Amino acid sequence: MTLHLQKLCVGAESFEDLSEWIKEQLASQKKRGVKKPEQTHTTRMMPSRGEEILDGGSLYWVIKGVMCARQDIIELRPVIGKDGISRCQIVLRPKLIRTEPRPRRAFQGWRYLKEDEAPGDMDRATAATGLPPHLVTELKELGLL
């Protein structure tokens, strides 16, 4: 059974902000001559349920208290930081996918997210409205989207 991760996206103000940051990171790697640029996110703990995550799991991003984006997880790499501490490098497919917005309270680190609890991908028509995620949620609850 597929398992996902959820994580707070600290510093991003919106889906577009995170998307632009990803593009900038990949462009910076190309400029530095990295032969195979990749997007990674390093976190302190290695998930113990890695096999389930690598069976089609995604990293769901919580931006400003709303889970609204995801990226496919390609690999989980154990790495040692310059400080000698073991960490986990999550290798992500760079494509950022909008999801149905879901409110989330703040938490530290990452959390597991079961497949049946994960929000679905947002359809193109709804995504094209350009409305903030919290407004999309309210309009959907009212049956207006």
C-alpha cells in the first residue's frame, strides 16, 4: 500500500512561489555544471516505512496552513551532513502538482499520510481559476465549484 509524506513548506507564500523556487534551484544547478540536476529536500529523519513511500508515494506540501501541492518521491537517500549527523535526502520529481486544498495545523518535521487520506489532484479547470486555496475550499463546500 502506498504511503505519502507531508511537510510544511517554510518560506513559500503560495503554490506559485514554491514552483518558482524549484525552477530556480534546477537552473542554478545547471549553471554550476551539474550533469543531472535534481530537486532534493533534506530532512533530519529517514522514514522507517521507506518501501511503502517508494511504491508511488508523494511529498505533500503544506503552504500557509493549507496542503495544496505534491511532488512524486523518486528516492530516499541516507546522507551525512557536514556536522556528521545522519539525514534523509528526499529526491523529488520537479513537477509540482496542485492538490485539492486541505487545512493543516503546524507540525515539526514530516508526517506520514495514508493513501486514503491524501487529497486528490486538483482538476485543471479549478486550478485555472487562480483563486487562493482557502477560497477554493470554501467555494467547493458551498457547491459553487
